[in-house]
Amino acid sequence: MKTNFLSFVKKEALHILRDKRTMMIVLLIPIVLMILFGFAISTELNNLNVAVSVQKHTEDIRGKIEKLSANPYFTFVGYVNQKDAETMLRSSKADAVVVFDNEGKMQFLFDASNTNTAMSGSIYLQSVMSEENLSNQELFNLHLLYNPQMKSAYNFVPGIMGLIFILICAMMTSVAIVREKESGTMEVLLVSPVRPIKIILAKMIPYFVISCINLTTILLVSRFLLDVPLSGSLFSIIFISLIYLVLSLSLGLLVSTISSSQVMALLISAMVMMMPILMLSGMIFPIENLPSVLQPVPYIVPAKWYIEAIRKLMIMGLPITAVTKEILILILMSVVLVFVSLKKFNDKLD
Amino acid sequence: MKDIVISVKEISKVFGDFTAVDKISFEVRKGEIFGFLGANGAGKTTAMRMLCGLSFPTHGSGTVAGFDIRKQSEEIKRNIGYMSQKFSLYNNLTVWENIRLFAGIYGLSKQETKQRAENIFKQLDFEKERNTLVASLPLGWKQKLSFSIATIHKPEIVFLDEPTGGVDPITRRQFWEMIYQASNEGTTIFVTTHYMDEAEYCSRVSIMVDGQIRALDTPANLKKLYNAESMDEVFRHLAREAKRGE
């Protein structure tokens, strides 16, 4: 008598297919996140409103203002009196005011309530307005490699990949396993001659398939919608993603063994897995900016290694040999996680 | 004796310094309806888990369906059916999908599955519900379906853990008719219940108190022994002695 493993996988697939809303979310989340991070949320500077206050118009000043209005990053919103400058900033009608004094010297007033805008804006404004003065000096020769246009999508795509797979593999599988514990069906399965490992595998397979679909959509969206170069070999990107998928699945199993309810599984996934990825993986904030106490933490966040590797492969276009270290660390982490979670799962059974 | 299907000798289960099951011994014969009674916390579930191959006894030995409960839990699992009070089918699968899944788990062929599914539909008058999601069935129907599915692979023994909890009297009656039928066909029934009228239906009854079996006989003999009118009285007489709470 041999149990039919496929009938199990079929059942898990049916569970997912029946729950149309969840399935839509799972399949659409990557696309929504990509578009959100790729277009809407960007750290690039656009349409900075600049007002100008001038005491005495000169040819030189006029030239500068023309240059300012022609620049796509700035919007020239008009002339103001020097004493109205602050009102302008306060009412948010302008993000910056350029004040020319009698001698034509410049002063920049910046609304620094948003530090990011103020930082990069002031530097850029400075360089635009003083370019002429610099023209006869020797300039730095600046080359921005790998992402010459400084597009934030290039930065976010690897991060989103690190996030999505944890979200779908770890969170969804842990919830799916705990759901069976909650509903009592797990007990029936355990009394049946099915080996526990098979129950778990059957649960993971559909989520693995969904993640592979997601990987495809992510790669397609980033290539054709966000114009991310995908300069590395596709094979190595997929290879390392598959390792990461296995790792995420075993994380999900681990979470399921320590949680007693679906809510708990969700919370653990969100707090213990998602937050570190967002905060500590270098996805949004550079690891170097972390306080020194937290500096070592990212090294144990699997997503950090994955994101770093994907960045190297996708954006920098390095060969797979350049990410050997990341691959080895991810494999090591997966092995440990698979081992620990299976052990915990088996212990739990008795 | 050939027709003994469950036989345990002095099995115990100890968790830390708590003895959940304390040296219980009994035998169950083929085709019997064996009532396994006890207050909450008396150790019924733990004992049942050991019989089903879900946990190993700390001490003692025994066989279920002819297999050693220590060494052959896989074989045991293949030869028993199990149904618990907690509803144990998949709500978001249809009746037919549930049947197909469990038939698949027990390795039935396609043809067998189809044939047994037809039997179930006929027996329960379920033909119309074939493609209904189990979630939308009334509880009583679910429990009957659950029992049919627990016995789909024609196991030697079926373990029923409070199978009629929360079910109305009429459906309970029908449920017991199903149990009788299975027993007549030679399936051994091992059932726990809190309904004492159900205890009266059993061929033999054991009553557990504080991890030990205090009484084991036919309902008629037990009533005679304790000079009681009903099983309810017998049970209360014994359960009163319990020292540990829930």
C-alpha cells in the first residue's frame, strides 16, 4: 500500500486556488510593489519648487534664473521679496528660495523639514547655480558606474525580491501549516500512514511554484517596465533565487513549529522577518548608516546576502563567481534552517 | 487468541514528573464496540495517542492490529481509522475531493476510490452533495461523512474520539447505527464519549480515573457491580474518587 503523494499536492493546490482573494494578492503583490517602488517611491529629486528674490537685476542673474527654469529637476515658481521668503517656505509654496543680494552674491534658503530633499537638493542647486564660476576651474571627473542615471528602481528591485520571497514562502507556508493544526486536520494526517515530511513537502510545493511564477513576473517587470538592465546571466539570478526560496520555505516551517495560531504565525513573520529585511538588509537604508551596535545584525539576515548577490548579478552584471561568498552563506543558512526546522517539527510531533 | 485486536500490558506515559497514563492493561476483541470513558484529564487522549502510534509509551508494551506499538507505528497507522471530535475534514474541499484525498492517503486505487465513494453517497444519501463544499454541510452530516471517510480503507480498528460532541440526538442515533453496522462487518470500534447513554450501547466499557483503569466490563455487569441504575451513576461513582483536576 503506497500513499499517493500527488493527491496531497493536489489538495494543497486546491486550498490555494479556492481562496481566490489570497491567490490574487499573492500573485499581484510583487507587481504592485515593483511599480510602487519603481515609479511612485523614489529617492530621486524631482520638481523642486524654487523661488528667487532679487535686489538688482543684472544680466548675470537673469542668465542664472533662466538656467534654473530650464532644469527639469527644478520648477521656478516666481520672484519674491526677501522678507516674504520665509512665508513662502512656511506655506510650502517653495522648497527653496535663492536670494541674490546687491552685489549679486547668492544665499540659499532651504526647507529642511525633509532632510533627504534638502540634502541632495541643496547640493544640486549649488552646482547648477555656480557652474559658470567653476567652469574655468578644474572639475572632478565623475563617473557613476552601473547605474549612471541613479535610478532608484535599480536599487529597489533586488530588495523587493528579497522581501517577496520571504513574504510568500515563509509567511504563507507557516500560516498554511498552522491552519491545519488549528482546524484539527493535522491530527488526522498524523494518524494516517503519511510520513510527516511528506505532509510538509506537499504544503511547500504549491508555494514554491507560486514563487517561481513571481520570480518570472518580477524579472519581466524589472526588465521591460522599469528598464533594469539584468546585465548578469539569467541562469545565475535564477539559481541563487532558488536557494533563497528553499531557505524561505524552511523559515516558514520553523515559524509554524513555534506558533500555535495563525495570528501568531503572521505576527512572527511580519515582525521577526519582514522588519529586519526592510530595515537591516540594506534594501532601503545603507547598512553602513546603522548604529555600530546594530552593524553586525545584518550579517545574520539572509535577505541581506541575497539582495547583495542579486544587486551584483543584476545591476553590476558580475559573473556568478563574484557572488560565491553570498551563495555559500545562503546555502549554509539553508542547510542549518532545514535541519533545525525539521528537527523542531519532529520533536513537536511526539 | 486470534481475535484479539488490541492488547496492552501496563503501559504508562510520563511527562516530566506527571504520570498521564499509569500502567493500564486491557484487551479488545475483534468486532467489539469498546467504550473508553473517563473525565476530562483522566488520560484518555494520551492513552489513545499511544494506541494510534502517535506517541510512544514510557513503559509497557502492547499490540494494535497485531503490530507492536513501540516498533511498528507505521503499520499500525495503515490498519486503523481515526476520527476526532474536532472536525477533521477539509472545509474548503468538496465532499468528493475529501474522499479522494483520504483514499489517496491510504493508497486506494482509482477504481476502489470510485466504488467506495459511491457506497458512501448511497449510504448517507449524499448523491446530491457530491460537489458541495464540506463547509456548507450541517455538523451532523459532516460527522457522518467524517466517519465514512475514516473507514474508507476498511481498517481493522476505528478510533473515535468523542465523535458525537455537539451533535443533535437524532443524528447521534443515526451515527450509532453506522457504528453498529461497521461493527457487524467486523470492524472493531474504540470510542471515547461523555454521553452515558452512548456508553450503554457499547459491548464493553472501561472507565479511567487519574490515569488508571478503575473498571472494565460490560455495561450490564458494571451496573450490577456498583448497584447502579444507569451507566451515568456508575461513572459518577467512580469519577468522584478522582484526585487530579482537569
